[in-house]
Amino acid sequence: PVEFLNMKRHYEVAFGEDVLKGLVFERRTLRPQCERELKGKLLLLRTGFLETAGRAEELQRLLAASITAFLSVFNALLHMQGKEAPRGRREIVKAVAELYGIEPEPFLQCIDLREGKKDVPLAALKGTFRSYTAQIEKLIADVDRLPA
């Protein structure tokens, strides 16, 4: 359902019938998938960190690439709470941060990296990684507590 929700949010009918128009996404189907997605993406992020072997350029690429997957889940988390997801990446992060009580800064730093911020020192990247994963863990705990 998360993928279809994101498709429905970003599509235009070019020709023919609008096959996504009538789709409805319920909390009972979104919540378990959001939980799985967040946990799976956190595991991949940690594995990717180990694979960087302390190389700043690779860690920067990992953080930049990972944010897109989380934004997809963030749209579903907003939808589950009856909120319309904003259009911009930063606005989506801020909306989720406000709704779920997490810190937006590490996600915003990853967006900066995604948008081309370069030459960030390794120590700063490691700090971003630590706060990023801590906020993801907090979000996972919040999602786990949501009723199905």
C-alpha cells in the first residue's frame, strides 16, 4: 500500500481510465508495512555504514541515497494520521517530525547531501549518521505503539 499511496500522490493520467482514483489506504494495512519498511531500511543503513569502512565520500553517498526511501514511508505515516503530505522534501520531514516528535535536523542534513552538498568532514558525517539512526529508532518505536 505504501507504494500505491505514493503513486497516487504523484501521478497524472496521460490517457484512458484513472485506475488509481478509487484506491483507499487504511491504517490497518499501512501501519505494518511502515513498521517493516522503517526497520528494514534502518538495517540496510547500518549495513551500508559498515561497508563504507570509514571513508567520508562513501558515507556521504550512503546518507544522500537513503533519504529518498525514508521520505516514501514518511508520506504514508502522514496519511495514517489523516494529514496531507506537503510537496517538498524538507516540508515532509518537518511535518513528520512535528507529528511524531522526532528531530528533523539529521533528515534535513541528508537532504542537503542529496541535493549536492560536498566535502563534509568525516566527523560531521558520522555525527549525522548517529543522530539519523537515533531518530529513525525513535520513529520506529512510535510507529510500533500505534494501534493497528
